[in-house]
Amino acid sequence: MKKTLLSALALIALGGVFQSCNKEASEPTATQTSQSKTSAGARNAAQEEEPAISGSLRSDSLALVDLYQATKGDNWHHTNFWLSEEPLSKWYGVHVDQVGGQPRVVGLYLGANQLKGTLPASIGQLTALRRLHLQYNRDLTGSLPESLFNLERLVSLRLRFTSLTGELPAAIGKLTKIDTLDLSNSQYDLSMWWDGDPKTAKEHRPNLKTLSGSLPKELGNLKKAHYIDLSFQGFSGELPKELGNLTELKYLALYGCQFEGALPESLGGLKSLVYFSAGKNKFSGAIPSPLGNLPELRNLLLSYNQLSGEVPASLGNLKSLQILNLEHNQLSGRIPAALTGLTSIYQLYLNGNKFTGIIPADLGGAQQPNLIWVDLRDNDLEGHLPARVKQFVPDAKGMKHIAELPEFGYVLFAVSGNRLSGLVPQQYISYPQTLKLLLPQRGVGFTNLKNDESLVK
């Protein structure tokens, strides 16, 4: 159907929208009819529990018209049926469902659709909205409208890879039903042509970090959240201790921001957490011991910060942990023997710190059958390579069952830039490519290897 544009015929167009509202109310699609029959009982129960909400399908339609105008809808990639007399449910990216016995817009899916401009305040009129997905619209600019945080029924807010600016207001704490909050950016601007190869990503200019400011303590009100990603934004300041209230949170990504101060010990309250990434910030102080109380944690990524002190032995309690990345901090003391208790681990990064003493003898022993990637470079370790090093041979073929197995041809046990000495097992050094993992050493070096950087070139 030919699209009706809002121009001199604005009143006619709005009349068409209103007519489409009436169609929505009186002529549900076959799919909607089927869904209403199969889930009527569940919906009725939910409606009894939830308070009535303001607005109507007509007010929803007006808000959609505003969005279309404010973001240059004529240039969108997909505009199917927008501003036509067809029911709103046929408009591209619009999902309509019954709410309180009336049809309402409950989902708006316009990701990667070339929206350009600012979000209008009238988006707050979509009072029944549950999912707002506007990700991958790089030309979506301006500040986050305050009205956005009045959409208290939202369960999913995806605004990643946009150019929206400003700070997160305390009002975000009103989104108590949120399951997914994705406000992340990317390290590089990939909006230009890109072949998909991560190796070429650095050829693109760095992205501007558009969102900024401290995180409000009210973020701790989002107690139903399972997924929060704020990576590669300009957020700063200390993490609010109230984050520890998010006991259902499974994924927390804060990588590449400007956070500082100590990691709050309250993070030990995130009992459901599976993934925690807070690398490339300015966090300082000790690693909180309560992080060792997270039974579901599989990825703990704290690289490129200013963390100091000893690694807490409590981290050895993380029996589900698969990746521990603490590289490039200011950690010191001995590598705790408790880390040999990480029975599920397969990647361990401790390089670029100030660790001293010997490498734990049981690191990579029988209790750690999946440990295939160990990086201890550029510390101040001494003594011999552990006897278990013979396990680290360049054959990962038998480990294909491990999820996210890196693509490399040999097992990595990197110890260059330390003060190690003694003998290196012959079966390990029989592969020339492994020499770069061992040399050079500061001091005497290995007895059966010339301590010469030229060997690794």
C-alpha cells in the first residue's frame, strides 16, 4: 500500500492512523486470535495482578508518527506500512498485543534501520511497551529523553551502537521489570564498510563514548535484570554498592569505560552471575574476596586496571570458572596455590603483573584437565617450571569439546620475562614455535636453552 506522508495532508494521514487503530481493536489477525485463545488464562491472571495503565492504541499511533518524523523515517531501510491505513501490527517492527483487554503496542523492533535524529519525548506515551530495540542505528543522536524511563513495563531496552548522549538518570530505577539493558558501544566505528575480520577492526577510527557520568545507585532497583552491558561508554566514578542487589543478574559487562575506585565487595552478592567483565577501566585496590562466593561464575575478566595486592585465595572456590583474566594490573605476592582448585578453568591470564615466588607445582595438574592456556609473562617469578609442564604439548585436538576453544596450533604456557631457571622438558622445546613463550628470561635463564631473544625471531 502506498505510504501516506505527513505533509499538507496531515489531518487525512492522522485520520488514517486513527482508522487503523479501530481496525486493530475490531479485527485481530488470525495469529493474534490463536495466541489469545491459548494464553487467555495466563493473561487474565497477569492483568489481575498489574495495575491499569494509561494510554490507548490511538496514543500509541501518535507516538509512532512522532518517532517516524523525528528520525527521518523516509530514509529508513524498512518502512513497510508505516503511516498507512493498515493496522499497526502490520507496520514494520511494531508488535501489538492485548494489554488489559485492549490492543496496545508492546514491542518496537527497529534495530539497524537507519534511524537518524533524536528520540522524541512522546516515546513515553507508549505506556504498554515491553521491548524497545533501536540498536545499531549509529545516527540516532541526542540525549535519552526523560520520558523513556516512565515506561515501567519495559523488560528489554537495547540501544547499543547508537550515538545517544548524556547520563543515566536516577529514574532508571523505575524500570523494575527490566530483564535486558544494553547500552554498550563498540571500540571502533564499524559503520563504514568492514569485512568482518577482527584483525582489520583497528583500521577504523575509535568510537566516541557518548554516554557518560556516574552510575546512579538506583540501578540496584533492577532486581529482575539478567543482562546488563554498558561496555565502551564514557561512564565514570565508582560502582554503586547497590549493584550487589541484582541477585538474578547473569551477565554484567563494564569493559572499556572510565570507572575508578575499588570494586565493591557487594558484588559478592551476585549469586547468579555467570559473566563479569570490567577490564580496561581504572579500578584500583584489592580484588574483593567475596568474588570467590559466586558459584555460577564462568568468566572473570578484570584486565588492564590498576588492581593491586595479592589475589584472594577465595577465587579458588570458583569451581565453574573457565576464564580468569587478571593481566596488566599491579597485583603482587605469590600466585596462590588455591588457583589450582579451579577445576573447570581452561584460560588463565596473570601476565603483566608483579607476582613473585615460584609457580604452584600443581598448576595444570590432573585436577585441571582442561587448562590449555596459561600466560605468566612479565612478572618476577623464579624457580623451575612445574613438572606438570610436560602436559602442555601442542596438541589441542582432543579438547574440541571445550566451549569457545581458541584457534591456535599448540598449547600456550607463556613464561617469558621472568627469572625462571632449570631445565625445560625436551618434549616441550622440540617445537620451535614454543620458544617465544619461554624466552627471554631475566637472570640465569634455563640450563638447556640459550637465553637469547634471537632464538624466538
